[in-house]
Amino acid sequence: MSAEAADREAATSSRPCTPPQTSWFEFLLEEALLEAHLQKPCPDPPPVQLIVQFLEQASKPSVNEQNQVQPPPDNKRNRILKLLALKVAAHLKWDLDVLEKSLSVPVLNMLLNELLCISKVPPGTKHVDVDLSSLPPTTAMAILLYNRWAIRTIVQSSFPVKQVKPGPPQLSVMNQIQQEKELTENILKVLKEQAADSILVLEAALKLNKDLYVHTIRTLDLLAIEPGMVNGETESSTAGLKISTEEMQCQVCYDLGAVYFQQGSTNASVYENAKEKFFRTKELISKIGSSSLHCTIDEKRLAGYCQACGVLTSSSNSTSQQSTPYSQIHCCMRCGNYQELVKIFLEDNRTLSLPVQFRQSVLRELFQKAQQGNDALDEICFRICTCNTVCDVMQGRAIGIQFNQLFLKPNKEKIDFLLEVCSRSINLEHASESLKRKMAAFLKNMCLSLEDLQLVFMISSHELFITLLKDDERKLLIDQMRKRSPRINLCTKPVTSFYDIPASASVNIGQLEHQLILSVDPWRIRQILIELHGMTSERQFWTISSKWEVPNVYGSVILGIKDNLTRDLVYILMAKGLHCSAIKDFVHAKQLFAACLELVTEFSPKLRQVMLNEMLLLDIYTHEAGAGVSGERPPSDLISRVRGYLEMRVPDIPLRQVVAEECVAFMLNWRENEYLTMQVPLLLVQTNPYVKLGQLLAATCKELPGPKESRRTAKDLWEVVVQICSVSNQHKRGNDGREDIVNDIAAEHISIWPSTIPNLQSVDFEAVAVTVKELVSYALTINSNNHFWLIIQADIYFATNQYSAALHYYLQAGAVCSDFFNKMVSPDVYTDQVIKRMIKCCSLLNCHTQVAILCQFLREVDYKTAFKALQEQNSHDAMDSYYDYIWDVTILEYLTYLHHKRGETDKRQIAIKAIGQTELNASNPEEVLQLAAQRRKKKFLQAMAKLYF
């Protein structure tokens, strides 16, 4: 008979002859399902959830005749259910990795305690006092399994856990989750108290020199038949699943290493213990093989632990411990030996032993130190970044943006170091063709990106460049550079440098072109162009800089000018003027535009109007960035010019859309609502959507003070905005809960808008969100003390789960309208909805005492939420130091009861002292009680503001 057949036969014979007292049919069905599931060669998915079902059934409390709830009875039915749970775990070979992924801490705790019980470990026995070598193999293994799980759970609990966004609140589900959370915390508390004992038990296990055995389905069935007859068999060396000494020690060493590593954050000397255990784990894995069925270790994680321990336990006095690059880098960063750090990175560019993530983390740390004011690190950052970039090139990765930023201003020293890194990173004799092509492509691209001929010459004349690029490749590169910049005279001879030294006239042309690129003086620009056109008549000098850009709508008109000198001058003056305007150099922009206007007035009415339009836009920008910042109204002349532009009907004039947009925004900003609603030309409204939107905005602002019935334009504006923020039918999306409190954003004039949207599915909510965020962010730069806008900003952060930032803006909104809470915050600002959101923010930030205090701010005190918050024991706020801010006696009395129940005498006394304050006496006049509440509100909100501002 096979072992599997024996297991099945034993399982069948172990079934009870007497039916359980309740749910006989369900019980038989569960056991049949289990048998069918376990007989499969490889159940998929693993039947782990059966453990939960069996243990839940076995742990259900009973009700006696007096309807009193009693603990689960220790009857035959419950014992068999527990046995079934153990059999499922045995089928999974007691693999803690599988069990921990699928079972909660309370369920796994119950399962392993049942294993201890069935393995003859007396309840209440301290495992540290037991001699493992004298115990039966299955008993010793049960103790090891429990203590391994205990320290693994402690380690796992120290890792940050991403909180899942809760779904719709259901009271029963929330109660169940809360109960499981509290039970888990209690179990963790016990496990942490016993952690030292668990470590001692596992250390003792490493001294065992015998194989151990763990219960199988067969041995569990034998125990169920007649426990008294199986002692001999379970204690023998052949019962159960054999776990070799090496496999057991490997698992124990790894788990001990993990807990020692976790303890090292508070006691650095413990890292030595972790290092010893992890390296012993590696030795055992090499001995038993990584394919062991009963010893599953994450070898990548183990390697990471070993590397971390090697760095954390390194000593500057020990050369043996400095053998790894990690240790050397750690020491260099700690001691500030950055030159040695660069050498290590240079050497590693040849061996490529450091992972790219580690290289990037070192560079990030250097950048952070440089940003903190250490200017000497700028050069080190460039050198490390260059090493990383060349490493990326050789491994086929894209070049990072950091390198491009650091290379914005190249110089001889930077090029020298780059070439040194490239040369030392590649061994030309042994490098593959693929690697050579990658390096050659990188150097070619560097040549194409440089504008300084001397720097290009440095690369092109370098031995590495000449070796990597063939003759035809160099010719192709010459052609590319000639197309990019016609001023460069190149030769195609395969010489060391592929630049032909220009003649004297070419040198003069190059110098003049360089001056032309740099100059912003319109008269000097004109003089340089006259000189250049006198030297050659075949060149188009408006093309010499790729940064000279003119809008296409203007370019076609300018390039139609027949005279080459005039064409170059107009194009360059306009391009430079637009560039100066973009970088807010308005003085030079005005000089350039004025010179261009004077020039084009002589021969082109069309270009004259173009320049007048651009100068109008420039004057708008100048006012908004200057006097407009302090609220000074623009001069009447500027307003008249803006009106003139909007009313202009000159045909065939090339127009930039941005001019009309900025003119409309200008009129709106300075409240020229009467003009926009009554005088703007109808044709412009019909042809320019921005003007139409501006007209609707102005009309809505005009009608705000009037009665609600007259606000017709608000509805029109609403329809236009909805249309702007709508998507096509092909991209419709479902309603994802816009009516949820989380996604509601407050608005100052919410009453003027319709309460529903007919075609909600067509709205692009992402576009709405981006628009609102940008609008509110800009509005607060204009007026940072507008409490309505601050509340909207807080709502946005609340809706995007940024609760600390949301609290900051909720508090700021209250502060700006109450003289930093010295006056009462208006109920129109701190509405019940705002207070509820502040409560939720504090709750999700685990500041539960703050939650309880804020519950008093509601029109009707929310005792349920306050009491629930005070029951939390892992609060991140100051807890009892906040009791002076509580004025509701009911909450203070509950606190007194709660601390008494927990045995927290000191905190109970603080709560009693708070209750005893005379101004909180219920017999006081209402005015006294109100003043007491206001005083505490003020102090609490000021304390919160100091915390979150």
C-alpha cells in the first residue's frame, strides 16, 4: 500500500462514528470536501482558506439555557474541526511562507497553538525552559514552528504597510475589521514581550544534532484514533515528515538573522549576530541545495541581507572588511572621502559589479548633500553621474536627465573627465562589437550636441574616438554637422581631427555670428548683419541659431521679404524679442520690438500691425508682472489698446491666438465686465472660444449680486464648461462615485450652478480635477488669505488622500478669518462638513485624541466617533496632554472610565483633574460654559496650527 493510500485509509478510519450535536450534514460535507481536495496531486489554489473555515467553526461561542454566551465547548465536534484544520496545514507541509501569505495573525496563532496542544506541549509551559533534545521529534518541531512564526511576525510587523483605501462603510464589516485589528495588536504585544525567549529557543535549536519530524495527515489521524497508543510511534524516528538537521538549521538561521537585523536599528552591535546567521544560512543552502522541498529561502533577499550586513558591520580599522565595494563606498560617504569614491566608481565601470539602483542611490544622496549648501560636492556629483551614464551606455540603458542637466554648460575639464571615464570603462582588446558600437554612438551624439568647436575637437581627436569610428562613419558625421550648422567648414579626409582649420575670413564670420547670437542691442544686431552680408551674399543668417523661433503664422510673412538683409534683421529682432519676453526681460524685449516696428513700418502695413499686437501683449505682461502685482490698475491707455485689439477688423492680418486670450484675461482680471458683456464684437465672440468663455464669466460675475432667478448666464457658462470638460463617446467612463463625500469640493458660489449633470458619463473627471487644481493653486498665489479658496485647496488634498496637507489648509482657512483663532471661526467657514473632514484626516493620521476633541466642534457632538477614537491605543498624537482642550464632560467621564479599565492610573488622574475644573460645572450659566468651550477651542486650534503649519 502506498503512503498516500495509507493516509487516505487512516483518514477514513478516523472519522467519528457519532454525529456532532449540530449541523451534521454541513460537517460531513466539509470533511468530504477536504478529503476530495487533499487527494488531488496538486490542489490549485491551495486549500488554505479551509483552515479559516474550520477554526472559525470550532471557535464559535455557545449559548446556554439562560441565553448567556459561553466559550466554545471542548466537544468532539470542535476537536475534529481543529484536527481538520491541522490536516490542511500538514498537507501544505507546514510551509510558513504559504500560511503567512493567506492566514491572518489571529488565525495562524490559533492554528499553531493547536499544533502545540496536539504535540503534547503542556499549556502555559515556557518554551525557553524546555530541553529540546529530550523531547519527541514532533514536539520539538512544533515548538520550533511556533517560535519561528513568532519572530517572523515581529519582523513583518515592523515593515510599513500601504493602507488600502476603504470602500463604502458597512457597520458589520467595520466592526469585524476593528475586532481583528485589536486582536492582532494584542497578539503582537504578547509576541514582542516573549521575543527574547523565542530567540533563545531558536538559538538552542541550532545546537541539536538530530533530524526532526513534523506531523503529517497520517500521524494526525493516528492521534485522533486513540492518543494513548501512538506515543511510541510519534516519538520514534520514522513518524511524520522528516526535516533534516541542515534544513532545520537553515530555516532557523535565516529567521534569526532577520530578527537580529531588525533589532540592529536600535542596537548596531546586533548586526554582527545577523551577519553571522545570514552567512551560516548561505553555507547551509550550498550544502543542502537550493531545491530542498522543506527549506525555502528567498536567496535574492538573503543576498541583500548579506550585503547590508557587510556594510553595516564594516570598520575603518579592518582591511578585510573593506574588501567589498559596498563597504568601501559606505566608508567613503561616512568619512567624506569623495575622491576615493570616484575612483571606486571608475573601477567598477570596468567590472560592473554594482547594481544600477545602488549607483543611483549614492548619486541621490550626494545631490541631497550638495543642495544643503555643500558647493564642493557639485563637481563630485558630475563625476559620479558621468560614471553612471557611461555605465548605462554600455548596458544599453537610456541616458538619464541628470547627466543632460549637468552637461548644460560643458567645459574642457568636463570633456576631459568624460573621455577618461569612457577610456577606462572599455577594454578595446576584449570588448564585444556590440559594446564598441554603443560607445561609438554615445561619442557621436556628444559631438552633435556640442556647439563649441574646441570641445568637439577634443572628442574627435581622442584616440578612443578614432579607434571606434571608421572612415565612412566619420564622413557621415561630417555631413550631419554640416546640415546642422552651415557655418562649420569640414573636410572629409580621414585625419586625426576631421575639422579643417578655417581661413581668416571664415574666422571673422564665425566671430561675428557668435556676437550676433549673444547680442540683444538692436542697433548692434543691425550693424553685425550689415558686416556679414558685406562678406558673403549666399548665407541665411536667421538660421544660425536653433533657438531663434518665430510663430509659423508670422514666419511665412517674414520669410517672404525679398531683401536678404531686411529679412534676416526682421526675423532675428522678432525672435530675440519673443525670447526676452518669455524670460521676463521686458526692457530688452521692448527695445527689440520697437526697432522691428520702426523697420517694418517703412514697407509692410501687415507686419506693422503684427508688431503693434506683440507690443500690446508685451505691455500686458509688463504690467501684470510689475504694478499689477500690488493691485495697481493699468493705465487707461492700455485698457483702450486692449479694447482696440478686440474690436479690430483689419483683414489678412496674421494673428496669434495667445494675444486674444491674454487680452480677455486682462479685461477679466481688471473687472472690465461691462465691456465684455455689452461691447465686445459679436463676430469675435462667435469665432474665438476664449472670448466667448470670457464674456460668460464676466456676465456671471455681474449677475452674482442679483436674485437667483436672473442668473441665466450662469447656466450658459455651466454648459460651456461641461462641454469643455467632456470626452467623446468612444472614451466614456462610468461614474466612479462623484457623490461620495471624499470627492466633493466646496465652492463659494455653489448655489448658482445646477445640482445635476444630464450626461454625467461623458465628463472627463481627470480634466476637471487638473483644471480645479491649477485654478486654485494660481488663485492662492494672487490672494493667499481667501478662506474660501483655502477650503477648496484643502478639499482637493482631502480627495487625493493627502491628509496632512488637507489639515494644513483647513487650519489656515480658519486662521486667516479669525486673527489666528483669537476670534471665533465663523460657522460658515468651519461647517459640519469641514469639521467631519478634519476628523477623518486626524483619524487616518492615527491622531485619535485630536479626533475626539474635534467631535465636540460639531453642532451635535458625535460621541460614537469620539469614544471609538479614544479606544485606539496606537495614537500618534500627544494623547493626555490634549485633555485640557476637552470641554464636554461626557467625553471626559468616558476617558476616566477607559483609563480605569486599562489600569492607567496617571492618565486617569489627568482626566479627573480636567473634569474638576470649575468652569465646566454643569450648574454654571450657559454663558460661562460657552466661554469655557471657546477658550479651549482657541487653544486647541492654535496648537494644531503650530503642529501642521
